[in-house]
Amino acid sequence: MPIEFDRDHWALVLGGSSGFGLAAAHRLARHGMNVAIVHRDRRGAMAAIEPAFEAIRALGVGFAAWNLDALAAEGRRTVLDALAERLGERGRVRVLLHSIAFGNLKLLAPLPPGHPATGAYDPDARLDEEDFARTIHAMGTSLVSWTQDVHARGLFAPSARVLGLTSEGNEVAWRGYAAVAAAKCALESVIRAIALELAPYGVRANVLQPGITDTPALRLIPGSERMKEEARARNPCGRLTTPEDVAGVIALLATDEAAWINGAILRVDGGERIGG
């Protein structure tokens, strides 16, 4: 039976102008869910982004988008004020998806002279405490404030889903990924806390761990081409994970049938993790 969502339900996607967030927004809209996207992009980038937003509108669902800082209290308040008005008396947030990709990829220490990866990194840049704090907030703990405020305003549906995205970098050390890895671990902890403390209100919270996926965020990581080659070689399905693969699982988690999945980390990688 095809998935069909309640016409009064909305997905609130944080970081939805590309990659996983955009794919999830489009997939949920295809199944009848209204979509609200919060993103931050330069004005010059909107010419490339707007056609994707228009494709969601063309599916006949409610759609709203805000190009502002989702990490600032003022931005969050602006979005939720406007969204509450758009929802009216019947509308509710069924899915809150955290897909913000704003992380620092500096090294902890300079590479030694002659190291083969030297050219990929700024030799004068060193990861510091502020870099860690900003990355952990952006890609991890910022979900807390959004979840708290949506809940406090009574905007969650009776059975809602809070979802985050982690990566294999939560366990495997990748050069230059220290701050992002810390943020992913923080996000996983936050999701577990939400799963525990908001369960009595009908909220279910889970983390998805996609395999290596060719997204704009991945391309920023030095050595990403090698990462893709290795992932493709060890994936039993013989290809990389796609944003659409992950969006399909997000849609499944939003169904009534997935209501008993709570506090889990779900690998969405086609078996990449088990490949030799």
C-alpha cells in the first residue's frame, strides 16, 4: 500500500536546500506531506535552488521556505511564528528533520613536511575551541532548541518524528573531521535524550547513518574522492548511497507503522558497513 500522509501534517526541514534535506522534503511531499524548509544560502545561489523548491510546490502540497540563520534564536522565532500561522488550528509538525551541514574541517595540527595530503589543507589553519563549539552547536545541539520550541508551542502532531543525520565519522577517524565527528556524537546523544524525555508526548526520535553519499557537504572534505571509491568498492550493492535512498527511509519512519522505533541509530548504506 502506498504511503499517504495526513494533509494537515507538515515536515519542518532544517537545512533543506540540497543533499539529504532537499531529497527528504521532496519525498515527503510526494506522499502528501506539507513541507517547510529552513536554509541559509547566498542570494546568488537561489537561482539554482528555486527550481527544486518549485518542483515541491508543483506536487500540490503546502510549501514554505525561509532563507535565514537557523542557528540563531531570532531566526528560529521568525520561522516558528510564521509556521504557526500557516498551520492554523489543524496543522501540526509530523517530522522535524535536522540536516544542517555547517562544520569546520581544519586539522588539529599541521601535517609534517612532505606528507601526501599536505596540499589539501591550509597549513596555517588549526582547529580551536571556537571551531569545535560552533560546529557542535550547528550540527548537533541546535536540534535541542528547535525541538523544545516546537513542543512548547504545541506544534508537534500527536505522533511526531524528530530525525537527525550522523555518519561513519562518529566512530572512524577521518583527517580534518574532528569537530564534525564531535558534533555527530553530540547529535546522537541529543536524539537519545529527546527519545526518552518526549516519548510521553508521542514524539519519537531517531538518527539515520547514511553510507558515503555524494553530497555538497561530502565534497568539502579533502580526500572525498578516495572515500567514494573505497565505499563503492566495499558496498555489496556496488554503488554509493544516494540522498533519495535516505529520503525513502525518512518517509518510512514518518509512517504510523514506525511509531515503535525510538532512540535508534539506523544505518542506511546498502550494506556498506559489512562489505569487505
